[in-house]
Amino acid sequence: MVKIYGGSTYNATKVLFTAEELELSYEYVHLNFVTGEHKSPEHLARHPLGKVPAIEHNGHFLFESASLCRYLANISNKKLYSADPLRAAEIDQMVDMICHHVGRWLGVYFYQEVVLKKYYNKSPEEKAIAEAKGFLDQQLPFIDKTLVASRFLCGDEITLADTIALPYFHAQEVTSVNFDAYPSIKRWYAEMKERPAFKRALAKMPQ
């Protein structure tokens, strides 16, 4: 059985959401950041940087959230992914677009407005928020245009691109990021957050 190690982060949520959409049998272990469980020798053996998520499967440890999602899809008969190289590349490029660009800047909002306040009792840096907004203003129109043409990020069927992207976009629930200018993103988000698999993933995490 797959064992997933995580915490209350969007990266861990990606993997749990993907596992739930795949209807995969797995065990979830929630690590307590406050007590430093993610920096324990046991967890450093799973993830060399002491971060989450990580998985254990058949005696092997793996890490990096997007790679974990692909791995779970690959051991689940390519569900949410594809055995066709071109189709897989199309999904991969959208995953990379989300992880390296759009998600990066949504993550800045989350870090500045949630993490700094909750864990460090600090106020957001306005310069960082302004920079993130500037990049999102360039990148979100592409995502919105994509969702005008299709129900999901890579066509009319849900894929890894959607399960990986949604936790980033969920930042709007707890930050000042605003998608009002992007009706197709709002339509996609409203549908995605109601998926039973996403609700099951969130239910495994303390607030």
C-alpha cells in the first residue's frame, strides 16, 4: 500500500486529491510542523529537505509533489494521465505552467498572507504581493482562455493538471487574490472544489 506523508500545505493537498480521484488505496500520515515532525531523522530519510509531501511504496521513498502525482497515476493504469507520449506531454506542459508560473505566484500570496501571519506573526510584504499580482496579471489570461475552450485544463476530461492546479487556486479562500476578471477560471474552480475527492482530501488535514 502507498503511504503518503503530508501536512496542511497545497503541495500535500495535490497528492491527496490525486490519490482520491484515482480511488487509490493509501495510508495518510499527517506530520505536525509545530513539533518539528517534518525535520525528524525518520522524515529526513523520506525527504532530504525535510518537507512534505513524500510517499513510501514498496520500500522506496519518493518526493516532489508533481512527480508524486504522476507516479500515482502511472501505478493506476495511467488514469488522469496518458500512455500516449503527445497527450502526456500536453498534460505535463500544463502541469509545469501551473507549478513554475501561476502556482508559484499564488503561493506567494499564501506565504505572505497566511504563513507569515500564522507562524511568524509578521505582516505581508507589499512589494512581494505586488510582484505576484504583476505576474499573475500576465499569466491568468492564458489559463482563462484555455478554460473558455474546454471544461478542464487539458480538455473535457479531468487530468493531473487539474488535480495539481486546484490546491494552488484554493488560495483564494484565505488570501486577497481575486479571480473576478476571469469568469472561466471561476467556473472551473467552482466545479472543481465541489468534487467529492477534493473534499475528502481536505478532510484529512487540520485547518
